[in-house]
Amino acid sequence: MTFSGFLVLFDPPKPKIVETITSLKNLGVALKIITGDNRLVAASLSKQIGLSDAQLLTGPELHELSDMALLGRVSNVAVFAEIEPNQRSASSSPQEGGPCCGVHGDGINDASALHAADVGISVDTAVDVAKEAADIVLLENDLVVLVDGVREGRATFANTLKYVFMATSANFGNMFSMAGVSLILPFLPLLPNRCC
């Protein structure tokens, strides 16, 4: 065997990822990185995207934690490195009574985590099993779409609540007035009129 050189792979973060993460943080969405990559690679990536002081937890360390200890650590840890596929669902599964958990993934090893999360998010270029396990499939491979989705979703939820409150108050008024007037009138109100 003759040494010919090194093969170096470079996969930089997307250009506007720092702004996207900041926008999501301002909306109350916390970012967690779960990767099978080496801890040094994960730490370097987290610094590049603005998570310089993020705590890191590795797969072997995760093996040693009980379920209760894991729940206590998840809120403080932002980077999970050297994670095995079966650990992805454990580290990304929703907490009982805790915040909503969304998972973004595009590989076969992400399928169980996508299925276990409250919201599984994949991309159109993902493998079929990841797209089938996901609740949402993004047509653009860019997280800035999530910022728009969170804003629109919250506006839709607020408008739905307004409609529910309005309809409930209107129906309560109708029901209360019909119950009261039925004590006085010799016929049931709001029934179709019979013309003789």
C-alpha cells in the first residue's frame, strides 16, 4: 500500500443558519443537535452556528443515565453527539407535560425519532422511510421555512381560539334566552312555523 494523501470532506452549515436559529430562539423554540458524529465534530459545528457555550452529552454517557436523570439533563444539554439510532428517539421523545418536541431528520436512522416526536419534520430529498415517519415534509431544504411555519401556526391558533370563544358566547346566549323564554311561551321557540 502506498500513501497518496488525505481525503477531506467539508460540509459547511447553510449561510443563514445563525439568523434562522436566532429567529427560532426569539419565538421560544430551543434548538438541540442530535448527531451520530464524533463529539469534536459536533462541538465544532455548534460553535459555527452560534452555540459556543452549549453543553454536550455523548451516546456512551447517555447509556449510563436513568430515564429520570435523562429528563433532567435534556433541558440543559444542547448537543448530543455519538448517538446511536435507538438513542435518538430517547433523547428526542416528548416529555410528559413538558414542551412540544419537534425532530428534523432525513435518514433511515432518524425514522424512529421522527415517529416518537410530537412533530416529525423531514425534507423532500429524504429517504422514503424518513418521509413516511414524518408529520411534515418540507419542499425546501432550509430551516427558515420553520420560522414562517411557527409564525403562521401561532396566528392560525390564535384566530381559531377567537372563533371558539365567539361561537361559545353566542351559543350560550341563544341557549340561555331560549330556555328562559320557553317558561313563558306556550310553544317551543325556534321551531318551524306552521301556517294554517
